[in-house]
Amino acid sequence: MSGPSEKTSYRGPDRRSTRSDDPLVALGRLLDGVRRHSGIEALAVADPTGLLIAGAGAFRACEELAATAPFADGAAANDTVPSRIDIISRDTEVRSLTIDGVEVFLVARDPAGSGLDAAESGCRRILGKRHRD
């Protein structure tokens, strides 16, 4: 007897019925879905100045991730006393994405598995030029 597997027995609203033509709304919904599905604590998209564009998770955590993303190059600012950025970057993954010539950062606290890959793919789809035309 074949029935729905545990993986396919999603009981939430059909994601296709909650789509939005507004890229910021769509981006927020994407990030929230990825965060809930993958168990990421907080997820944010930021511009190169550290301004939060969209996020999922606690607002303060998203703001902090966005603000520190441009500085998360992996090098410690001080080799004796760690800075706040050094501490935050220990459990943070930052990806720099260039979408249609515009740089944005995708940042996750406590990244897990392929969740960030799904978020990156969705960001490229939502923010890409083909989506807007």
C-alpha cells in the first residue's frame, strides 16, 4: 500500500496560494519558510552598507546579522580580545550574492544543511531581472 510519506505530508497552507508579486513580500516569505524548514535561528538579506532588506526570525537578530554582514570576512579584528563581530561570526554564515550586477548579502545564524542553498536560489529567482520583466 502506498501512501504519503512523512516528508510529503505537509499540513500547512499551499505555498503557491500565498505567493506575492511584491519582491520584498515574496523574499520575506521565502526566508521565513527556509528558516522554519531548516531550523535556522535567523536569516537576513542585507545591502553592502549593512541595511536589512528582508529577514526571518527575531527582528533584533536579523538587524544584527545585516549590520555585520559587510564586515564578516573571516579575519579577526583583534587577535587578543575578540570583538562583537568576531563573536557573531562564529555561528554565522555569510554569502555574497551578485544579482543583476547588484551585491547583496545572505546571512544566517546557526546555518543548517542545505537551507542556505535554498535561500540563495530563491533570492536569485525573486530579485533577478527575469522575475521583474
